[in-house]
Amino acid sequence: MGTKVLPLKEMSIERIYNGEKATYEVPIYQRNYAWEKDEIFALIQDIYDAFSLPEKKIYFIGTLVSYHKGDLIYEVIDGQQRLTTINLILSVLKINCQNKLTYRARKKSNDTMLSIPSFDIAELDHGIVKGYEFVKNAINEIIPKTTLEDFKNYFRSNVHLIHYEVPKDIDLNHYFEIMNSRGEQLEKHEIVKARLIERLNDDDKGKFNRIWEFCSEMNVYIQQKYNDPNIFGNDHSQLKILMFDRLPNVYDNFDRIKINDLINLKSSDKQQDEESKIDTFQPIMDFSNFLLIVLKLTRSEENSFKPENFILDDKELINEFDKVNIDEIFVRKFGYNLLKAKYFLDNFIVHHSNEDDTIENNPWKLQYWQKEGKTGYLKNLDGDSEYQKKLVQLLSMFEVSFTARQRKNFLFYCLLYLFRSEDRDICKYCEFVSGLADKYFKDVYLMAKNLNENNTPTPGSFDNAVLKDNILDITPHNDNLNFVSIYGDGSTSSKGIPLFIFNYLDFKLWEKYDTKLRGEKTKDDSEERKEFFDTLGCGDFGLKLFEQFYFSRTRRSLEHYFPTANATGTNGLPNQVQINCFGNYAMIGSEVNISASNWSPKTKLDHYLDASGKIKQISVASIKFMVMMQKCKDNQNEARVTGQEWNFEDIKSHQVKMIKVLFNVNN
């Protein structure tokens, strides 16, 4: 009997795109490209981590399933999202491809791919545009310039896919049915659950399972799932239980339970009040990464624990649990900490409402859930107080700066503070989060030893700065607060400026407004208002922007206000070095940035402030950017020569003004 050879090929990226001639065609029934920033950053980070290993082994990034239609055309059945991302990475790395990736009956997608990197066409596939921008930002942020060429070679040769070519005589409809119904591989958090729960006695298994099941629904307030006055009091607003032992028993049958049942266990709890409406929101992290934060919180009680060596990345979930002696005592402690952390996460950390970002409505909410009778409702953590407003801005500022799953150190510090605070006074909590932002700026981002070649914080730099013997320390200790020495002033080429710097500045600008202009001081002719805009270095553009300002998740791209294409250094224009400094950068939506990157400052001013609605104002509503545009408008009104509305002198002056705001220096 002959041996049947499976139609599987292990293929490098180089072989897929530059090997045997082929066209990979995405059929019309496949959805549009939809990978977001977190998925793209995670993929590139994982590849770079593998590249950084001394032995530089092969790194597998999944499976490509295709059907050979003939004429060397392969219809992509499964893997088009990953294949498109690879294509975008190759484009950013400037690696030529002889083989094509096309989209059947999707002209907009094909044209967009062909227009990379200028995107100078009328109709764009904005999913691909955003993906390209995310890839470019990820490569700039993660990969040091000195290793970029070696990384390119590794990506081409050592990053592999398994290509499964579906047999020609297969019924594709039947194949899809098989794919949709096949058993899925266990997720890492399910394996962890099984390991933990098997250490408990039967009564505690029920308690632990209920906590796990309820906490895993990251988009629902824990009080609405754990609907028990013994846990959260009669109004469900406060965590009353102080340890695992005091949780009420769950009367499920756990006799002779199998390991598979431990994984898929569903509690028989019937206490959920069906009359209460479930209040959902968009969580700021997934369950696997939340488990890592809870594990780090739990291990912080160990004297020998080294937090800087702990990896907040779900690909390390099982490895981090492997470092722990998992016994009954640990599992009970972890179970209670999981419940406690979910309560704090839901009620003391911002989350995003189920609404789109618009200029009129701040979707970031800092609310707690409570119950009155049979009715549950949400209330602001501190009403309409100044602390409430400031906390929403601070916490959302951190969140939009660190969306990547392995970068949420700030969330760990906030939860650690809440775990160790006795009264959780809102004023003190606000002071802590504000102090944490200042600590990040001064002791991480202004210390060269904590930054890599691209000025991105190195692994462990946050923990080394914020934690001293596992105790929170938010007092800045950096005595050399020299912004220009790290980020430049246009006299030398900049190594890069992290997004946190821009978001932190926008917060400081908003805080300056919130502190300086209240009541009578907001009148058009008030001295305080005139002084306020003088310190910003621009004319008065009104206060509505400040009143409506919030940190939008859509505003994550850096734009040169004076464009790269025009930076010739001739006829009084800035050169390429001069435009790559803090004074010429602004935060903006990636969709807007791609389409307008080569516009002149005057053209951008006319388009971005267009009231017709063609440009989404939320994309351009960074306070720093509005200050820059107002200065350009001021110069235009002063009859500057055309093309000189924003020159290097303006860039330098603006940077000096903004640095003073960063350091709370009065002009």
C-alpha cells in the first residue's frame, strides 16, 4: 500500500512571495481586512522576540489554507487576515514581492494595496490604510534601527507558514462545514483553570468556578453577575467579603469530576436577577491578560518576587503560572484576588461605552454599579466633582497610550494601589494616578537608560522606576530633566518620540485650562483668558475644544505638520532634520494622516478646520495640534509670505512653549 502524502508545505515568507510563481486570491465571500493595532503590534512583537533569541529559530505564524484554481492562482480559504498583514509588513520593510495578493471583486482593496505607500487614490480601503499605519508604527516602536536589516532577513527566511492545499476533488461547502464544526484547541486560560481548580476540594471547586466564570465576562460589571448581597452588600456597590473562605457555597455536583469537565464547567447558580438589565461596556483588556495582572498582584505579596521579570503578555500565561507552587492555599488566594481585582477594574478604572467616538460625547466612563430594590443603575464614581473629571482624563490618557496587551503596567499599578488602600478615598486615588503620570514622564521617559534606540521604554523600566521592594513609589527621583537632550530640538535627527509624551502633554494642556479658567475667567475679554493663550503661544481659538476634549482611541498617529515632502531646506523652508522634532509633530487619526500627509500647513489648516463634516473632527482634536494650527492661522493673518505660515522658527517657539507646559513652568 502506498503512503498517502498530506498536502502540507512548510513555507517561509520569502518562498510564499518570491518563490514559485503564484497569485493568492481572496474570494468575495471573505470579510474585509480587519486587523487592529493590538493584533498587529502583538504579531510583530512576537516575531521580534523570536528574532532576538540567540539561536534565532524558525517562528511559525499560523496556517494558510488555499484551493488551487489553476493557472497558478490559489484561492485563500483561511488565513487572509494574516496574509494581508504579512503583505503590509513587507511593504513597510521595503521588501519586493513578485507574487501577488489580490482581492476578487474588491477593486477598492486592490487599488489601495497598489497605492502603498502614498495612498494617492480617490477611494481607499481604510482597513488596509489603518493596517499599514499600525505596521509602520509597530516596526518603528519595537525594532531598533541598528537591527532592522537583520530583522528583515529573519522575517524573510525564518518566519514560516504551514500551507495546506485543499485537494481538487473536495466539496468546498463540506469543507467549510468541517472547519466550522471542528473541535478547537484548548485556550491557555482554560488549561490554567484546570490546573488550579483540581487543587481544591469539592466545595471550593464550586466557589472558584463561579468566580472564574463570572470574571471571564470582561464586558459586564461583576456585581451584576455575582448577584449576592453577601458579596457586595444590599446595594451591590461595595466588596464586603474579605477572603475566599467566606464566599457562599455553590451546590453543584463535583463528585468524580473529569479534567475536561473542569475546563468547561458551567455553574448551576440561578441567582442572576432576570429583571435587572445587564449593563455592558467595551473592556480595555481580554481575560487572559487580566489573569496575568491578577497573578502579578498575588505574587507581589512574596518577598522574593521580582516584578520586573514578570511578563504581562498572554503568550507567557502558562509559563508565568509554571513559576508558582500551585497548592490549595495559593489557588484560594488567587481566586479571591481575581474577584477583588475584577471589582476594582469594573468600578474604579475607566472603560469605553458601546458608542463610537464623536466630538460631542466622551465615551470613557468611570462609574460604579449599584442596586436599589430590583433595579440596578450606574453612578459616576465621584459625581460631577473635579476629581471625577480629572480621573477620567488621566486613566483614559494611560489607556490610549498603552493599548498593547503587554504594555498595561499602569493598570497593574492602579489595581495594586486599590488593593493596598484602606479607604480608597477619591481625592487620594486621583493624586496617586496623577503622580503616576508624572513619574512615568520624569523617571522613565526622561531617563536615557530606560529607553532603547527608538526612545521606547525597555522591558522592566516601568517596574524598576515605580516599584521599590514591591512598594509603590511615585515620587520622581530624576534630577536631570532635560527634554531636548533625549528628544531633540531640530538641530539633530530625532530618534523618535513615544505617543505617551504627546498624550501626557494634551493632559497637561487640558489640566492647565481646567485649573486656570473657571467662572468669570472664561469671558472673552478676561485677563486670565488672554494670559492663558499667551502661554500657549497662539491666539484665542475659544474654549469649546477644552470643554469637549477627551482621549480618543482613533487618534493614534503622529503627523508632521510641516510635511516631509516639502522639507527641502531651500528658500527658507525647514529641512528633513528640523521637521523631525517635537515642535512639528501632532497626534491625529491615522485615516486622516495617510490621506493628507503631503499637504502644506496652510492646506491642512483649511481642511482640518472645515466645518462641512468631511473631516472627522475627533481625528484632529488633539489640543497640541489645535495650538499649532492656530499659530499658523495667526501667521497667515499677519500676511506672512505664502508657504511661510509655519516655518522652523515657529516650530522651535512652539516646542519651547509646550516643554514649559510639560514642566508646569509659567511663561
